[in-house]
Amino acid sequence: MTNIKNIVEISGFGKNTGYEQACQQMLQQGMDWIEAHPKPKLKGHSYQNVYGIFEPDSKDAKALSEAVCKGVDATGAMHQAVMGHLFYIAANGIDKWKKEVTKHDK
């Protein structure tokens, strides 16, 4: 299991907030699901100029969404943000994601 917690701040509300810790838990749960389901067929959509609504459009995306939200009282914004990161990881790999999300640290 690859630990990806705390590599990047998801929420923008600070690393020590409960909101951010929930995002981190969701991110890790999603990564665990991706590792258990190699090459998932992920399809989903959101709405232009509307944040906080993400709709999973494939069976795999729905399963990932369920895994991400398990045991977390998540807002729509949390869900959309985390799913965006996980879709990127699934499509491009963990190493490329880490490189992209840590660019601002340099």
C-alpha cells in the first residue's frame, strides 16, 4: 500500500485542520482502491463554474467514490477535489502526480 497522505494539501485550509485531515483520509482510501483495482475505467464529470458537484459516470468511478467517502463526513468540494487527484493518479501514475503536486514547493 502506497502512503500518499500529506504529500500535498488538498483543501487549502491548512494541514492541521479537521477538514484537511478528512481530505487526506479520502485521498488515501482512494489510493488504496486504485492499487486494488489496476487500470480502472474512470469516467466522471463536474459542471463549469460550479464547484462541489462531481458525478461518477462509470461503474469503477462509482466504486472509487464509495471507497473515498467511506467513514468520512465529506462535503461536495472535498469529494470533487479528491476525485480529481485520484483520476489524475489513475491516468498518469503516482510518480507523475507527486512531481506535479510538489512543483510549488521548489
